[in-house]
Amino acid sequence: MRIFVTGGSGFVGSALVRRLVAEGHEVTALARSESSAQRVRAAGAVALRGDLADLADAAGAGWLAHLADIDAVVHTAAHMEFWGPDALFERLNHAPTVALHAAAVAAAGVRRFVLVSAASVSTGSQRSPVVDESTPEGRPNIAYSRVKLATERALLAAPAGSTELVVLRPPFIWGRGMATIDGFVEAARTGRFAWIDHGRHTVDMVHVDNLVTALVLALTRGRPGGVYHVTDGAPMPIREFLVPLLATQGIDVSGSRSVPLAVAAPLAAAVDRAARVLRRRTAPPLTNWLVSFTGRDRAYDITAARRELGYVPGVTFEQGLAGMASA
């Protein structure tokens, strides 16, 4: 297949490009800088210089012409932060995604558009310990997730022509090269790390290579308009996840202090609200999202992905840790 990938030099995108090239696909990846282009070429793909921001002006996105020769688009690129106003994510994530999808639909050869969304679209007012694709999402508690949900809905409602849309919802993505571990490392090194309820609450995650497996499957499998949660299939108490994960970075949080959820939740709500009123550019040390992630039980049912995509997680927790420890 001829596949166009956005975010091809990023954490997920680069792993996807390497897998696709290894399997014999012709891959073109969008690169907004020369350094990104070099990473794409090193992975064996063709680097197409351009920026999703170009889509704000259709005339400025000359690279869209390349979609005429593409069989499928995999959209992994996104501005990902746990803090910020909705307007920022609407400008950087929502508008370009809607425009890219519309362009793919208009290009007669594009048969599949695979969107990497986020399982966090249901992190917020939805408190069910286990959710699947039929569970109402509620209102997500960070802008990134609210906008991801709005984008899913916009694409599912948009004219599709002969282009089939498949949406994947990964939770916390981990593995060698992950950037999201940095915040936990910094908190531990500065003495700000703390468990909620001693880290007993269930968390779900997906190794980057397992997510890539699901993305490759979604190129040819799954219902048009299908939405699928994709995880490692092994939710666990967050202590059992974070202690060995951070140990790969030389950090020991096993003896860190603990705060009861009954204390952390209202404190986070007050701190989060104050920071928003003050329009802080960076997140405060305690937020509603952090309490949701570390202090509330959450797992995702991947029955639909197993049944309709043929998805089977191939990388175990132990294998993923070994890969990070050898980095």
C-alpha cells in the first residue's frame, strides 16, 4: 500500500513508519523541519516537507497534491499537553485534522483514513471503572481530550465519499522514547511526587509497538466509522506500573508519600480552577486530570478491537520494560 503518515518523526509516528517500511509498504511522511525529514528518511520513508498549519490556507498546502497517489492516511500528529485552553487545541489539532480528512475524501484514491484519538475522551465526568466504545464519554476534564472528542465527532459526521474512517483510542502510550514520563521524573526529583491512596487505583496503558500493530491492522480491517479502544490488555494498579517504569530512568518512587483521594480531589479542583482563572501557561503541580489518572480506577475494554481488527497485544509489560531499560 501507499501510505501517508503525519507525525512520522514523533514517538508513535516514527515507530509506525519503521513497521510499515519493514512490511514493504511505500510510506510518505509529512515533515515540518529538516531534522524531522532526516528522521523520516532514516526510517526508510519519503519525507514530504510541509506543516499541518498550512491547512489553515488551502492554497498554502501544496503538499496535499500528493494525496492523489495515496491509498491510506494515518494521522498520528497532534499537539499533546495536559494543560492549555480549548482554543489552542482547536487551532493546532481540530482544524487541521478536519481539513486533512476533507482533503483525503476529495482525493479519489484514499480508501482509509485512520485517526489516532485518545481514550482520555472519557476521562472527566465519566467515572465508570471500565468503559468500552458504547459508554457515554461525559465531559473530558482537559482541553486536549475535549477537542479530540469533538474531532472524532466532526469526522464521523463529515461527508466520507469512498474514504473509510477508523478511529483508535489509545490510553497512556509508553515505551522507549516516550516523553510523557518526563513529568513524573521531574516531580520525583524535586520531591513533588506523591501517590493517591498508595497507588492502588487501576490504570490502563498501551505500549507504542502494540498501538502500531493496531494501526497497521486498521489500514485494512475494522468497520468504516469504527471506533476502537487499544490497550495492552493488562490494566494494573498504578503503583505496579509506575514503580518499574520510573526505575528504568533511575528513579525510585516506591517509598513516596501518599495522599487520600478525599483530600487530593478537592485540592486539585481548587488549584486547577485558580490556575485557569489566572490563565497560567503551564500546569500547576496538581490538576483534575492528574487526580483522574492516578486516583480513579479506569480500564478500557478492547473486545471490539480484538474481534473486528484482529488485534492481539504482542508486547508484554516485561518486554516493554526491558526495551526501556536497554535504551
